[in-house]
Amino acid sequence: AEQPLHLQVNGRAHALAGVPREATLLHLLRNDLGLNGPKYGCGLGQCGACTVHVDGVAARSCVIPAHGVAGRDITTLEGLGMRGRWHPVQAAFEDAQAAQCGYCLNGMVMQAAALLARDPHASEARIRSELSGNLCRCGTHIEILDAVQRAAV
Ligand code: FES
């Protein structure tokens, strides 16, 4: 029989049997593990809605094969923070009211959190370039930039 897929997600180990070769990490997180933090936007690696961390680095889960990240450390929004114990980036987004429809937001938060983990005092230019691949169709980029700058103290 095929070996189960071992994944480490939000600090918890999972052994998943019968995961198809072509399954994406996004599909597995949402459909098998019930983690809806990562969103399905384009499915092509082009919008950032599905952003998670793989070993602390922002990555697009819609184009990552689930089997390709066996044994790696995956973090979704659910593992970053929760109500009552927000990650500083989440708290800053709330303070800045940086959401309109909110669909892009989880990916934006994950992308920004990964940046600030390696560069806690990231400049505005650095934040802009880091988030340039995360699309927001409502056009709340100014508020989002403000939120990330609040977190980058
Ligand atoms: Fe993954 Fe758009 S859904 S980048």
C-alpha cells in the first residue's frame, strides 16, 4: 500500500492516507484538514489568496503539490493567531480597518507576517514590493499598506 503523507500543519502532525499525487496543498488544507484560512482565488499562483508559510516562507498553496511538502512545517492563518491572541499583523489590520470584501486579506496577512519575521522594520518600499503580488480587487491597498506599516515598528 502507498505510504501515508506526513504533514506538519500549525504545529500538529498529520498522517493522511490516499492523497492523490496531483492534490494541491491548498486542496488538502481546506478539504481534508478543514482549514479555511487559505482561500482559493485564481488557482494559478497569481493572486496570493492561498498564501501559507512553508518553513516560515510565504508560499502559494494552490500551486504546491501536497506531496511536495511532506515533513515541512506548514502554517496557515489559523496557526498564526486567533481571536484573543492575534498576531501583531492581524491586530494591525484590524486597527487600520484594512478590509473591504476581505477575500484577499488572509493571504495579505500571511505574506506580510513572513516579511516582518525576517525584516521586522521593513521599509514602506520593501512592504510594497513584498505585497505587490497579492491582489486586492476592492482597491484597499492604501489601508493594507498602512496596516503593515503599523506592524513594522
Ligand atoms: Fe493561489 Fe491565487 S489562489 S495564488
